Amino acid sequence: MKIKVVVVGCGNMGSSHARAYHKLPGFELIGLVDSNKASSNSLATELGGIAEFTTIEEAFAQVNPDAVAVCTYPDTHYEITKKCLEKGVHVFVEKPLASTVDDAKKLVALAQKMRLKIVVGYILRVHPAWAKFTEIAQSLGKPLVMRMNLNQQSSGKEWQTHKKLMSSISPIVDCGVHYVDVMCQMTRSKPVRVQAIGARLSDEIDQEMYNYGQLQVAFADGSIGWYEAGWGPMMSQTAFFVKDVIGPKGCVSITEKQAEGAGDSSDIDSHTKTSALLLHKSTTDSNGQFTEKDELINTDDEPDHQELCNREQAYFLRAITENLDLTEHLDDAVNSLKIVLAADESVRKKSIINIQ
């Protein structure tokens, strides 16, 4: 029997997930929800005439979904996800799970109580090259030094989207949860301390918001991570994509062919591209010379953004139909949120934040 699903939010991610549900044989897409009829109408037409609603309440009143995908702006995730769980339906929710750690924990507890599934949209978890990157990093010994960023030189429509996002969330929170989640997978250690800095580089955003931020996180095992994110027409493209991990046994880097195709940092497909992994081993001989040459691991055959969304929804389907244990998945979602929100607090308070 197919899982009947409704998508809430028909923007970039919602449209991609709707296409995934439409394609995957285990799902039946029965509704699209968006307050902007123009957004849902074009998508509904593309997918063959899917029912359209302006609110999740209207959708629940007229159709009976088994699952809902929440693909709205981050500050709405908690309320919509809570309503869906209370209605007895499984939820796929785009990152971050909620705007506060307490709200994220409440959603996890509610899902457990209702015996429902929540899958959080950490798209890098279904990317084979990123999985290999994480696996190699875990072989480098401890502690790890993890260096990652995603700076986006946005203009036009992309800058408008970023400005709307920044009405409630900063770049190091919105983007940071992805890469901090990867760090948590690599270390499998408790985050203990965060410090961060930020800068407001545009008069077009709220005075209390910043469009560039940089965080540093320390883990209980001695590992440390650095993450940087900036949005806007002023951002540099020179180093928009750094993904590098160092351990006692060597290092591994996503080369992205040193940015071939990385000329447009606002291109969503460029945010997950790897092209190749460069593995360096630190072993030396009696003369102090390296015993192994660096290894270039080709990852050219990688899924595009739509295929990654297809894989995310295939995992959501498995979570429901195979009753997967999502404890670790949700613990990681809460942990990564805890780190980036502590970083946001650090920027605003100009102080180091200890994580409980």
C-alpha cells in the first residue's frame, strides 16, 4: 500500500521533494500546501494536477495523508511538525528541526510517544561521496581537525531568498546544521564548547542580524571544528567551498577540482559536489620521508540535487515501512542544532558558550 503524502511549502526544496514523491512508487502525492497559489499551481500542473491547499489545516480537512513533508521557512517548522504529529502522521522536515533545542526535543518526544517517524532533511547523509568522506575521516585517528565552509555570492532571486531567511535565521545556523552534523558523525563525540563571530555586511537586513558568521566547536574527545558561512552580493567566490579533515594519521579533503564549476556559489548543485577526495597519509620512513603517495579518489559519478532529494525520500519511505530506529538520527539532529544555536548565541553575546 502506498504512503499518501502532502508537501507543505512549494519553494526550492519543497518542489524537489514533491517531484521525488511523484516519482517513487512507494508514495502517492495527494496534496501541495503553499500560501502563495502561484508557487503551488505551477508545480501542481507540472505533476499532473495535484490538489492544492493554502494551509495545512485545509489539507487535513480535505485529504487524509499518512505523511507530510515540511519544507517551509525554518521558523515555522516546529508548529507545523507538531500539528502533523498530533494528527498521527509521519513527518519529513527540512533542517533545522526547530528554532530552539527545547522545541526540537519536544518534537522528538512527541514522535516517540505517538510511535511516528521524523526524518530531518540532512541531504549530505544520502550522498555517497560525503558518506565516503566521513568514513575516511573516521579512520584518521583522534583528535580530528574539521574545516568546512559554504559562502554564497547571491544576487537577484537568491539574495531575496537569503534576506527572507535572515528575518529569522543566520547563515551559520541555517547552513551550519548540515556541516556540523557531518562533524558529529565524524567524531561521534559530545560537543562541549562553541565560540563564534559574525558581521553584518548589508543595510538590507535587520540590524540585529548578520549575514556572515564563523564558528569554532570543541568536542569531548579533543576534536575541533571550524565552519564559516556568508550570504549576499558582496561575498567572495575565492574560497566558497572548503571541506577538509585532519587527524594524526593524515588528512582527507574534498577537492571539488579546486572549484571547477565552483564559479557560481549560489548554484544549489555546487553545494554538494565533490568531484574527488584527496587522501594523504602521514606515515614516514626512518628518513622522515612519506611512505605513500597521496591518493585521489574519484567521485565524478555523483547524484545531482534532485537525485539526492529522491534518495532522502526513499530513506523516509524505509523509515516508515521498515520501522527503522531513528534514535541516532534524531539525537544527531538535536546535537547539530545545539551547536549552531550556541554559535549564534556566542556571536550575539561575544562570549564562549559551554554546551550542556
